[in-house]
Amino acid sequence: MSDPLPFWKRKSLSAMSRAEWESLCDGCGRCCLHKIRDEDTEEIHFTNVACRMLDTQGCGCRDYANRRDHVPDCVQLKPRMLAALDWLPPTCAYHILARGGDLPDWHPLVSGDPESVHRAGISVRGRAVSEREAGALEDHVVTWPGRWPPASRKAGQATRAAAAPVAAPVAAPAAAGAKPPMKASPKTNVKTGQRKAG
Ligand code: SF4
Ligand code: SF4
């Protein structure tokens, strides 16, 4: 008898248990980077500036259970929110599955190894700077959090093809080094939580 399909292929996001939902997070840390929304165009620009609570090497929240005590605007993702969000990284498992894709081969649920997300160049390890040290967000606009690393392109292409028919307003990030007319403020700065409760 063949093995049953893994839960993320059998269940909708809203039907998953809390443990299943949480396990979808690959621990990349990309969603804990600050984003800037252009107030004129609504376009999202990623930065390499991490939330003060992110361990930029381990890529996890330093106090996940109590994170909103430290960062009140840390967003708690829920299945019903996913279709409308335009600031999740395209590599995020929640973003992928909400658009009909499958988990890529570097995802720990597929590889069986939590380090695979780092080896594949998906995580922020070694590439993020804490907001405590960064200075102006506008000086840290980068494109890589909005892209698939070349080494993962094969998996990414398959997933993106599945995602294509769904209207997903994920804005293209700015070119590297570009400084579009944008402001960082509590209103325009988008920050998300890393691991989510369903
Ligand atoms: S929720 Fe954040 S850390 Fe988890 S997979 Fe998505 S982008 Fe990565
Ligand atoms: S989960 Fe929330 S509080 Fe923790 S590092 Fe990420 S954005 Fe910051």
C-alpha cells in the first residue's frame, strides 16, 4: 500500500491542526524583515533590516511565545488572511500553499532537515542586520527576500506555475540600490510574525 499524501497535500490550510499549521513555517526569517510600502504606488519594498527580536543567525524569534509583548505589531497569520497579503515572501510556505503550490524541496517538511532552508539560500542567515543597528530603512532596500535563489529555481518554477492563476498582488521589489520615494513609519512599515497560530 502506498504512503498517504502528506498533510499539506491532503488538507486545506483552514483544516490543518495547529501543529500542522505551525510546522509549515520553514524558519527562513524573511517575514521578520522590515518592508516599506510606497505611499504613492502601494508597492512593497523589502529591506535586509530584521526585527529586533530576530536571531539573525538562527533565524528564529528570540521569544516567540511572548513576541507581541515585545513587538505589538507582529502579525499573527491566519488562513483567511493569506489571499489578500502582498508582503509575504514568495518562498513562504503559507504564501505558496494558499496559491495552490507545493512545498519546495528545501522545505524542512520535505527534506527532513531544518538546515536545508539555510543551505538553499532561502533564510536570512548572514544577510540581515538588526533594526537596533541598521539606521534608516531606506538605506537597506534589497531584492533578494522577494526572489527565489537560483539554486532553488527548479522547485520555484514548479511552484510559481501552480501559483500563477491566482490573483496574488505581490509587488515586485525595487531594483537593488534604488531609493524610491517612500517613508518608513508605523503606518507604512509592514512587519510580520514568523511562526503562526492557525
Ligand atoms: S512565516 Fe516567515 S519564517 Fe515562516 S516560512 Fe513564511 S516567511 Fe519564512
Ligand atoms: S516573530 Fe514577530 S517579534 Fe518575533 S522576530 Fe519575527 S517579527 Fe519580530
